[in-house]
Amino acid sequence: MNGKVKTARRQRIRFNIRKNVSGTATKPRLSVFRSNTDIYAQIIDDVNGVTIAAASTKDKDIKAQAGTKSEKSKLVGAAVARKAVELGVTGVIFDRGGYLYHGRVKSVADGAREGGLQF
């Protein structure tokens, strides 16, 4: 599949997800972005347009860890969950960002659940 076609397909899927998924102050959205080398997770309040917490594989403590991309993704999920729980957020809505719920995206979700988030 051509790269442009693949990206356009993911964008369409992402827009359809975002039509239905929106975060509030009480139950924000956990958004995942996956690049070839890194993965990013943000907890977003869409009503106020504010990012509450964020984590990625580029963070110093996660980058220093050895392991596969999936293992680091789990650490990202746990890190963003830890930051959110410190700020008093326990329930979130998961936004997979147009990616399949599989592999690294699933690892972020599993890490966030182990970190104390409910979704």
C-alpha cells in the first residue's frame, strides 16, 4: 500500500473516531500517536482545549530503559497514568488515533490501566 494512501486512510479513520470521542474535565481523552521510532500519549480536556498530562518514549527516564518498542510503550502508558493520577484524573476515554488496537497502541493502554486509569 502506498504511504500516502495509508496515511489518508488513517486520517479518515481518525476523524471518524474524533466525531464520537471527546474528553471533558471529569473524563479526559487519552490520545496516542505512533511514529516509526517513538510513541506519544497525551491526556486532553477537549472542552477547555488543554493537555493535562503527556509522556513519550523521548522522555529521559523512558529513553534510558532497554527493551523493545512495545515494552517502552507500556512504560509510556504507566508514566502518563502516574502523572494523571497525581493530578486527580482516574477515568479517561481511550483514543487510538486511527491505529489498530494492537501492538504498541495496546501496550500503552495496558500500561495506563496498570498505572491506575479506568477506561
